[in-house]
Amino acid sequence: MTGADRPDRPNIVVVCLDTVRKDVYDRYATRLRELASIRFEGMRTLAGWSVPSHAGLLTGSIPSETGVHAHQRRFDPIDVEDTWIAPLERMGYESVCVTSNIYASPVFGFDRFFDRTVPVSPSRRLPAGMDVQRHISDRSTEGMEAYADFVRQALEHDHPLRSLANGVLLKLDDVSRKLPIEKPTDFGGRSIVRALEREVTEPDGPVLAFANLMDAHGPHTPFRGLDDSIHGVSADFHSSSFRDSDVNVADGLGDYAASVQRVRRLYAATVDYLDRLVADLVTALETGDDRESILIVTADHGENLGYESDGFLMNHMSSLSEGLLHVPFDVVTTGDGTLDLAVDGTGTHIGPDGQSTADDGADRPVDVNGLSSHADLGGVIQSLADEKPFDPFAFERERARAEIVGSGSGIPEGGDEAYWDRGQRVIYRGDRKYYRDQLGTEAVYDVSGPPSKQVERPDETVPDGLFESAFGDWVTDDEHDEGAFAEEVDAASRARLEDLGYL
């Protein structure tokens, strides 16, 4: 029976919690952890920052294979047929992307993989309204005349009230940054889940949705909705008060230790906030749609937070640490149906309460503790959509790969560009993580300990031929014109990328 003949197929919703690392997720995303039917505990992403990681999420391939990386940030090299979206559309799924990540947006061609895309940003929280930042970048007036010009354009828009509201919300955020008061809005998460709920529940047939929530990505500042008991950071703190690149070249954390600690606490509180948002989304999908929905909650990559295991680095540039590569991957079900599991030949079912019931009558989530990779995301999605008995342990791996081609940004002022912009590669095998970079440096790490942690084993060496059998040639920036990237991005997009620390 074809997909078009099966309108009862479940919705598949991939929720990408941008920049959320595994250890912080495990501690603060308690609601989602409890709701999860299946938890892949050893999931690794394919790259360490947004552009190549999103390409990997779509294709299951590393940057040197997709052609999408620091030196080529558009998604043009990827054929839609090489993603997991195309086969599901042939099964009758309608595809939608709801995103607050500018890289995963129409600006860089990410929208062409989906039937429709809903971009959300700080200057366009109500996506039906006008993009205020784009208006600001294009305007030729100043002062009161500029305000009058905005109001005039907003009133002429197809959605004037939403356009005006976008302007008010952006102005409130700007005022809060100049005063010792907490930011009145989040970084787009609430708008994303509202739009996602609407986009999933309104169509008559099954929906394949991809959503990116950017709230855990820097910059960090206290905002309304965060749990103050978790962060305890004063309202006047903003992470732009220091540069991550300066921390990255300091001796340890140096003079930045107190600021880094504040960022860590805000990051933790933000993961708790995202946990509440997505848990509420699960409830909304249960009550607002008769169709079952299956949510895959993961991250494109994690974040370096200045820990020793992170190499005392901040952000997610020029690194393939476990803080970046070890990410959550929980499967959450909704509705009245059950998710049949083919686990060791037993009759196991996942119910809407997120618990599995095996032949022995025990209720429990299914934890897949072995190594797994975003390379298999498409296989997981296809298996869930097929509604056949799903064996999560079939996606455990003996090996996994990750790679970055270039830094993406964040090269410290006066730093060695060849070092910070070097290519880096990783192979996981068992409890070992093997590392090699473009400059010839190699290392071996033990990753059998706590999530997002690695311990170097200087007495061990990389096995002969390991990387040669897993990777092709290094990609160099000589093959690409990075200056063209800067020229083709409009002023509004550049402002957003600068705020995120990419330019």
C-alpha cells in the first residue's frame, strides 16, 4: 500500500534543540527524558557547528561529502533526493520547516528541501508579519521619520497588527539590553512551538516537520521565563561583555572564569526552559490532533562551555570535543496508538505515556546505550513512518564519524589562522575516540565516562589506516571563494549572523 493510500500514518516531528549538549540535557530536560519512549544515549552528530551539522542531519553524510561547510555555507550542493525528506513525501507526507536558525533558513537555501518553511527571528516573532530587521537595514530615514516610515509600511502589510507587534517586541528587546532589566522575550522558542503546533495539526494528512529552536545558542542573557533558581544571574549581564575568542586563547579560563560560570548557569536554565516548551508541545499535539505524532528530540551539535574536557574552549568553533559531538536523541510518542518495538524478538509496545510494556509486564523506556550517529537519522525516520516493528538497537554502530572543514568563524584576533581554521576529523570505535587534524596532530580519547566528556590517552596511538579507510582527501579553502559568501548575504542577515557570533 502506498503512502498516498495511508493517510493514517503518524506525523514525524524532528525537534532540533540547537547547541544543546548531552550532559546538560540529561540533567535539565527532565520532562522530555521522562516522556521519552526510546532514548539513544550514545548519539553523536556529524559535525560541530550549524551549517555542516544541518547538512549531516538531512543526508547522513560528513561535510567533505555534502560539500556544505565553512567555505561553502549554502545548501545548494545537496540534491533533495539525497535527503530523507524526498522518500517520505512520496509516501504521502507534507513537509514543513519551522526555524529560528538563519543558516537553516531561506537565506542559505535550506527551504528548498521542504514544501513550506516558516522562518522566525528576533525581528519577526510573528512569522506572518513583516521582518523588522530587514526594514531597518533597507531604510534611508532616521529618527522620528524612520519610526513613521516603519508604521506606514507595517500598516500596508498583509498582516499590519502582527507587523506592528514585531516592531514593538524588537524595540522592547533593544531597550532591555540597555537597561538593567531582564529581556522580556526569549530567543524565538515560544514562537517556534506555536507555529509548529499549527503547521502539524492543521493539515488533513501526515506531516513531516523539522524545527530548529535557537534559544540555547549564544548570546546569553537573563530573559523572562527562565528559572532564576537555576541561573541566579543579574539582569544586567550579557555574554557580549566578553568575546569567546579571547577566552579560547587564554591560559585556562584566565580572567573570564566568573563570566563563563554565568554563561553556564544561563545555558542550563535555557535547556530547562526548552524542556518545558517542548513538553507543552507534546501535550498540545495530543489534545489538538487525532493523528499520532512521533517526536525526535535531538540537537545539531552541543556547546563548549569552558570545561577542561572542552579544552577550556567556548562556543562551537574549531573543535570536535565531546561537548559538541555528544547530543541528545529521544523519541517521544503522542496519541492513543502504540509504537511496536522489535526488541530481541519480544512483544514490546510503546504507549502514549512514553513507557514500554514487554512480555514480562515491566514498564520502562527503552535505552539504547551503544554508539549511534546522526548518519542514521533518515533510517530511524523511515522505520517510524513505515509503522513496522521498530528495532532501535539496529541503529547501534561499531563506528561513527565526524568532521569539520574550516572554523566557521571565531578566529581569535591575531591568532594563527591556519590552526583555528584547520580541518578536523574524528572516528569513534568502541569506547575510544580517535582524532586527527589537517596539520597532522593525532590524539586518542576515552569516552566511556560521563556524557559529553573525554579523557585523553597519551599512551595510545591511532591504528594504522583508520582514517584513510573512513575519509577522502581534505577539503581546502583554495577551492572556494569565501569572500563571495560575505558579498551575497544581505545587511539584515549579516546583522543576525554578527549577533550570533558567526561574523
